[in-house]
Amino acid sequence: MVGIGGSVDPGSQSDRALRAVLTEVIARGAQVELFSGQDLDLPPYHSGAVLPDPARSYVEAVRRASAVVISSPGYHGTVSGLVKNALDYLEELRTDRRPYLDGRAVGLVAVARGWQASVGTLATLRQVTHALRGWPTPLGLAINSSMTKFDDDNYTDDPGVRAGISVMADQLVQFPNPQNAAVPP
Ligand SMILES: Cc1cc2nc3c(=O)[nH]c(=O)nc-3n(C[C@H](O)[C@H](O)[C@H](O)COP(=O)(O)O)c2cc1C
């Protein structure tokens, strides 16, 4: 599973929320790679670009992944440029056998200082995921960082958010993955 998102700001709440979800999927037996903040500080994507090494590692990790978690801060009401740019790099997967996010469960997390931006950002992440042929988990997380705080250990004492993270982790690991399907006799 690959985690994508967060911001470069110290103590980024979208980064910590992403790590909290990944901790729960690791507890359910998943292997995880994380691309967050500085890892995603990539030049603006354009088709035909020679990919910098960090972008190449990131695209290769998503290519291998059976599920993805995407966490974006709400910037001016929607997905941050850094996260959207990272998702644009997935254009590199367009000619794959499993193009883009095809066949992959996608957990979506949006964190903003108000409900309007967090809910709006979550809806946009769903639209982008559908465009990339991914399968958003039934539960997405809209988190209001003026009410819910993740500490340095990526822990929040908000019971509703903790419960949501747990449900999302279950849905991510339970998603029927064609790669894992039994081969017919
Ligand atoms: C450039 C910028 C734009 C932002 N726009 C909004 C916004 O429109 N609505 C909102 O509720 N919060 C907004 N925020 C606050 C972030 O959503 C908030 O800090 C949240 O915790 C996620 O960012 P973080 O991962 O860096 O903590 C903005 C922050 C920045 C830096």
C-alpha cells in the first residue's frame, strides 16, 4: 500500500492523519510505502518530461501498489497544488496493464481548518480518484484541524476520527483485489 499526501509545513495535520491511517493498515498486515511532504515537492508535471529520481521512485511504488491512501490539506477550498501535482504524475501509468489507479482501493483523507474546505476537498479527491480509475473506499475522512489535533505520534484523542480511521483501514485491506484473486483451475 502507498500513502501519498501531507504538506511540507512542520506538524502538518494532513501528513499526520495519513500516517495514522497507514499505522492502522500496517496493524492489519499490510506493507506500506509513504510519500509525503518533501518527497512530493516535485516540479510541475508535464507529459513527456524526464522524471527526476524521486518522482520515478514514487511512480514505481504506485505501480506496484494494491491500494493507496491519499491525504490532502484543504488549500483555498480544494486539493493542494502539491498533492494534485503528485496525482498528475500518475499519468506515467497510463499505458500499464493496470492503468493509473485501476483495481486499487483508495482511502481518501481531507484536512482543513473548517468543514467547508475539508468536505469540499474530500469530494474533489473522489472526483480525481474516479478519473484515475481508482475505487474510493465507502468511507472517506473529512477532518477539521481546528477541532481535531494529531500529536507528534500521529495520535488524536478524537474518538470519531479514530473510529473512522479504523473503518477505513478495514475497508482498504478487505477490498477484493484482482491481483489477489485465486487463479481458476
Ligand atoms: C495556502 C493555504 C490555504 C489554505 N486554505 C484553507 C481554506 O480554504 N480553508 C480552510 O479551512 N483551511 C485552509 N488552510 C488551512 C489548512 O487546510 C490547515 O492548515 C490544515 O491543517 C491542513 O494543512 P496541514 O496539513 O499543513 O496542517 C489553508 C492553508 C494554507 C497554507
